[in-house]
Amino acid sequence: MDVSLDALSHEGTAAPDFLPAAAPLAMPVQDLHRPAETFGRDRRPVTSPPLLWARRLFVFGGAIALTLFGAYEMNRVLNSMGVSTLGVIVLALFVILGAWIALSFMSCLGGFFSLMRRGGLGLGIHCDGPLPELSSKTAVLMPTYNEDPDRVLVGLRAIHDSLRATGRLEAFDFFLLSDTTDPDVWIREERAYLAFRDAVDGRGRVFYRRRAKNIDRKAGNLGEWVRSFGGAYQQMLTLDADSVMDGSLIVRVVAAMERHDGVGLIQTLPVIVGGRTLFARMQQFAGRIYGPLIAHGIAWWHGSEGNYWGHNAVIRTQAFAEQAGLPHLSGRKPFGGHILSHDFVEAALMRRGGWAIHMVPGLFGSYEESPPSLTDVAIRDRRWCQGNLQHYKLLLTRSMAWVSRLHMLMGIGSYITSPLWLLFLLFGILISLQSHFYRPEYFGATKSLYPHWPQVDPIQAKYVFIGTMGILLAPKLLAFIALCFDRATMRGSGGPFRLAVSIVLETILGGLIAPIAMLIQTSGVISILLGRDSGWNAQNREDGFISLREVARGYWVYTVIGILLATAAWVVSESLFLWMTPVLIGLVLAIPLAALTASRDVGLWLRHWGLLCIVEETSPPPILRLAADNELVRTQAAAHPEQLPDDAFHALRRDPALLAAHRAVLPPARRAGSPIDANVLVGLVKLREAANVDAALRVLTRQEKAAVLANAEGVMLVAALPD
């Protein structure tokens, strides 16, 4: 359908009200070299739980004791003949890695206490009872970047309808905040937004804004919203493109924020749902079964100095604007520039300014999705790795709480431990190699009646191994014990027997994948140290078939490394080979493991037999049923693509209402003297010279297409092109 130039130039087109009236709020960039301004707030929040010091003493004291004991026992294994260079190196690596494991174990032990006492709430929040009334306005923010807009709005529509069911919908406005660079996705976003707003009668409550330049990524997206509209909202609920949250949970958390003026952020516990591939189902099973134990643990000893995971959290807008303006880091990428893992830093800066940061893992109803395969996780993990390693530049920030520094150190450690594990394995082989070929001096340089027999105590080594594995696997056992007291979750997870089988299955598969993940993270760390930036790509959220050839192309190197390690271990000794078997099997089978875990058929087959199940899929809560209904409508509409052209030019030409709405929110025309966009100039020339719309599409680049769609003259030319 063509639209005439006369119709396009009509000045009576109604404004589409994509955005509310401006309500600017200052958000200054923070100076990390000067103490934070607290504006009279006490640095110790009143919401900090009592005896928090005792909880931290339990966690850190226990971790130190376990580490020292493990170091003593490991020293007996490695240096029974006397101190050696390799023995000292391996012992040092063992201490670092052992401290990491011990801290996680003690935190989980605290989480077990919290779970058994039905903790994990605080701030006067209750799981049941009547919903509180709300007196303030909250903005629900859904940032998106080159995502399928219909899929994104499945979750946002479910949140909207769930809030409407609570009777508190008037306290919330909804914003779809786009950083999309793909012009076709951009126009689809506008079309989906208009349909969503009309479906919920949301004019004046549901808004859409696209940034022409996605400066500073998601952090910049939220920061620009705060500076433009934050003054009208006491709270903001930050989401990811795959987030779903129950309306009653949102109301209870917002009410808690209203009751406690000193709280800056309340983080919920997002549970992974919707997994169909084996990998995604493993992720959601582990997150649902072990996740609450872990989250209860860190909330138990973090207290009012918690962390922020970037989504599914309610934030006091004033606190965010006052303290969370992120500076650019000095130096070049990948360590310099804008801060990638902004959430940790934003929480640390708000806490630095005297605001309390809390987590409420005892309140369910917060959900997200998992990437469908190990490959997709690796792509996302590379970006997270760079963001966490950046944090070393922030560790010396003035007046930052020591717990916040610890959050950053733990984020760095979560990636640094992978190359350390690899070094531990390699040096272990070297020690075995030395023991195999080293010709000992039985009597040494001094006269002695008795020889110095070279020996490595295999019994002691076995005890150290068993102890280490016990600490590693103990959280799984603790989670199982805790679920024995939660009949609904136990029943929804398949009952005691199926749950136990699922834990064993997840542990075995997770153990086989672990060495592959170790090498993936190690390569990520090395590439960052070599100066390679991760970039910013949209996350894949759709599962599907992956050919074995494609998997082999991505994972053959891990198989080769596994074969080389196995050969080296076998050459040294049969016992070393057997000792390293769990690592070697995972690496040698990297290709079939990656293909198997990416399979949707295998994942659904296990679900059919009641394995790797979670209660949210066997007994879905109302919010997930709403999302499932919306997803069904979306997939049915997607089955008729001829009704919904994906190309931006054709979509605008076929839908006059969409075209009018798009034109009404275009930025003002360029003023003389302002910067010149070469993509606009070249794109306009190509449009004028194109014989028809298809010819224009063939010659325009993606950047030029986006530029002309953001230009009033360009849109007029697109609409006037012949078919």
C-alpha cells in the first residue's frame, strides 16, 4: 500500500503519546576518588539485621578454618619428602581455590539455617495476608536491545495483567526502553507497542522510547530515563527482556520500599523457567533446587549490604539518581571505557551513599529464562567476564563498604578461578611427572643410618580428595534436606525418588561440562588480558536444532586438549590417568556433550519421565500461566507472517496508523551547524535514486536504513516509493 506525499505532509496527525511529560531528575556522575555525599544519612542503615557481625564471623571464620585445615592436609600430601618448588606452587593454588570453595560452603550452611527457619524476607514483608495499599508511583522499566518485541511483550503483558488483578494497577506506569539498532526490529517494536497499549487500554500508562544512540548500553539506557522522567516516580522496577514477575510480589516489595525510607534497592530471587533443551532444564533445575539455599545464604550474611543483579529488583529512584551515575573508566577497552557489569557497581555506590541494599529470596514470583545451550551461555559469559574483570579498577573507590568490595572481588574470582583450576591440573601432572622420573638421593649428603624414602602418601591424598568433594557437593545435599520440609516443592519436583535421581543426573552432567566451561572461561580471561573487547550482541533466547557439524566446529579444540591431557597422564602413570578421568571424559566428549545438552528432544524426554522438573512447570503459578497464554497468542500470530511484514519499509507502507505514529515521534529536523550524519545523507540520495522499494532495500546498509527511518524526509521518500 502506497501513501501519498500530500497525506504525509498533513499537519493534523494526532500525537501518539509515546512518552509522558518530562520529569527530569539530576543524576550526577560520581567521583570515585572522593568520599560519597550521604546528605545526613547514617552509614549504618537501620534495616541492618541484629547480630550481623556474628553471622559474618561464622561464615568467614569457618571458611578460614576449613582453608587452613585443608592446606595442612594438602601439605602432608605434597611435601612429605620436604619442600619442593612444584609442591609450593600447587599448595598455593590449592589454598586459593580451597578458600573459594570453603567460603561458598559456609555461606550455603548459613543459607540452610535461614531456610529451615523460613527466613529470607525481613523489612516487614510477608508472603501471605492482604496486599498493602500503595501511596506512591512506580515505573516498570523493560529495556530491550534488538530482541523480538512480540516475545518481550509476552512477559510485560503478563506483569501488567497480574498487577491489574491485584487492584493496584493505578500505582504503576510501564516503559519499553529500546536501545535497538536494527531498523526492522525498531519498527516492529513500535507496532507491537501500539498493539499492546491498545489491548490494555494503556494510553497515559504504557510508554515507549527508543534511543537513537545506545550510549553506555543498558546502564546508559536507564540513566537517560532517570534524567528525563525519574522525577515523577518514587520507585522503578528494573527488568530484563525475559523477565516475568508476579503482581502481588511487586506490590509487597514496593510497599516495603515505601515503609523504609533508607532502603535504596530490594533484589528479588529470579527463578529460571521455560527451559526445553537439556542444558536449559539443567540450569533451571539447579537454580530452583540449589538457588534458594545459595541466595538465602548470601542474604543471611550480606544483610543491608546486598548486591544487585541488574533486573527483577525495585530501586528507589532518588537513591539511584543521587549515587549511581557511573563514570567512564580510564584507559582503553577492554578494561577502560563504560562499565559493563554496571549492576554490582550501582549497588556498591548506593550503599556507599548510605542507602541499604537488601535481598528477599524468601519471596517467590520472580522469573527469568536461561540461554538454551552451552554455546549461548559462553557468548553471554564472555561479556560478563570482561565486566567483572573491569571491577579491579573500582576496588579502591573512596568510602566504599568492605562488603561491596568483596562483591567485586568475588565477581572477579568467579572467572579467575577457571585459569587457576587449569594451572592446578597442569602442575599436578608436573608433580606426578617429577615423582615418576626423579632419581632420589636416599641418604643425601650427610651420613645417616636410615634412608630418606621418597613417598607421596596415597591414603592422605585420598582423604583430601574426599574432603574436597564433600564440601563441593554438600550444598546439593543440604538443598535436598531442606526440600524434605517443603512438601509442595518436593511434590512439584517429582517426589523424593525422582528428585534424588535428578540431582545425581544434574551432578554427573554438570561435572562433565565443568572442564569445558573451565577452558571456555580461561580463554575468555586470556582474550581480555590480550586486549580484546567483547562487543554487544543480542542474546539468543530461542532453542532449536544445532547440527553436529556446527557443534564440532566450535568444540573440537576441547576434544584435542582432552586427548593431549589424557596422553600425558597415561605416560606419567596409570594412577594419575585414573585420578584425572572425570576431567578427561568431559573434555574428550566435548562435542557429543555440547550437542546432547543443546537438544530440545532430550530435554523434553527427561521432562516426560519426571526428571529435572521444578514445581513452576508441574504446577505453574498464575503469572506463568498468563505468560504461557500470551506466548500461545504470539506463536499463533507468527504462523501467519504474511499479515505481519518484518521489513520496516513494507510495514510502514502497509499500515497508515503505524506510519502516522512513527512520524509523530521523529526527532526534530537537523539545525544548521549541528553534526552531520553521513548515513542520513547517503541514505536519502539512495532513496531518491531508487526505482522502487525493493531496489532501495538492496542498496541501503542497515545503518543507512535506520538513519532514514529516523528522518522525516527519509520516511516521506520511503512511503512515496513505487512498489
